Amino acid sequence: MPASSLDAGLAGLKRAVIQGARQGLDQEAEALGSRAAQGGGFQNVTEAERGSTVAYVPGTSDDVLSEAAALVEGRNPGFSQVESAGSYDPDTEVLVVLTAPTTYAVDLETRNGGADAALGPALLAGADGLTRAAADGIRGALR
Amino acid sequence: MLNTAAIVNAQFSAPAASAPLVAALGAGSASIISAQRLGRDPLPAVPLIAFRQQPTTGASYDMRGVVCQWWVYDDPAHGTTRINPILALLEAAYPRTSITHCHTEVSGIGAEVYDSALGLIGRSCTITSYTRG
């Protein structure tokens, strides 16, 4: 086998792994977002915060974030906030973002030692499920 | 069956057994509290540390992580100059084999935050004790 064919095959394998992980995580992200939206201090969390709590895979389901930000603007005008938290290489990395695009999400996550936190505990509880979903997606892509 | 309560109790008790850590707190061991008291009761002298139990990860047949968080708080006037050494002492209070049948490690240190409810500067320290249920 020529080296060029081997290189092309390995590159294709890498693409399949990344794509499979992305698909698997995209399926799990919705469940993760739903669980997070059910957490937090009930009395201290706005409907905008709860309704806009979402998880998505950048590059696959970005519309989820824009819809969440629009929901916040509809409920609490002026309190939506979307910030980039850094960069990643879409050819070699797959991300899941769990967030609520409000100006006060960080405050809710941290005040009183995280008493009203929803994102952090949901991510802790869902980490194994995300790993499993990525592995299942990769397995499906390689069949 | 996984004895979560015993592991959580051990996680909570570890800092009080560390003399350097207790000495670094505002009111000694009285400055070690449950996070449930934050925002409800008068707080002991700062720096203080507050314990919060987090979700236990993993299905029952997997390696599971029993997770807790310590929130280290201090007066904003001190910034993190006293908080950061306490974080190091917290980490030292949890040798990997310190909790029976678990592999324990510091799995995260949070960024500095201003707690708007308490008026204090804080950072979190996440401890995970891995074990098989």
C-alpha cells in the first residue's frame, strides 16, 4: 500500500472518529440541558434562566444557543449575554457547552457556595453519560 | 453497596484533622462549616471553608465518583492572598489513599469569584473520591 493511501485512510479514520463523537454528544446534550434546567434553587432562578439553560455541540447545534439567548431577551430584556470562552480546533476536538446565556448565570452558580447552582452539578452528574455518548457515537461511525 | 454517607463524612472530616489548615482559618475549626449555613446563619471569622456535597457520578456497576466541594471564603480586602495557601493545605489534606476503599484526588480548583450574597471573595476546591459500588 502506498504511503499516500495510508495517510488518506488514517485521515479518514480521524474524521470519522470526530464526526461520530460529535453526533453522539449532540444526542446526549439535549438530555443534559434538560436535567440542568430542572436543577438549581427553585425560588431564586428566573424563568429566563431556567428556560434558557441548554447544552449544545458547537458546529453542530449552535442554533440552540441563539434560541436560548432570544428567549432571555424575550423574558428579561437586556439580560442576555453570550461570550466566547476560548477557541478549539474542530478537526481534532469536540466540545459540549452547557450554559444559560444570562448576565447573572455566573452569580447564580457561585453565590452562597453554589446554593443555587444548576450547571455545575448537572455537568458533574452527566459527565459519565457524555463520555458514554461520545464512545457510542464513535462506535456507530466506525461500523 | 456504595457507602456514600461514610465517604462524605470522611471528606468533611479531613480538613479538621490538618493542624496547619485549621491554624490558617479565622476561628480555627469553628471556621469549618456546612455550605447550608451560608446566607442563613451568622458566619464564623474568615477565612472560612464551607462544605457542599455534589452529585455522585456513575452508574452502580461503574467506577463511581463521590464528589464534594469546599468553598474557601475571605474578606475582599485580602484578595486571594490567604485563600490560595488554604487551597494548597486543602489539597494536602486529601492524600490519595486517605479515604478507605477510595482513590481520592483534587479534581478541580475554581476561579476567584465575588459572592454577591455574602460580600466575600471565594474559590472552590472540588474533591472526588473514586470507588466501585
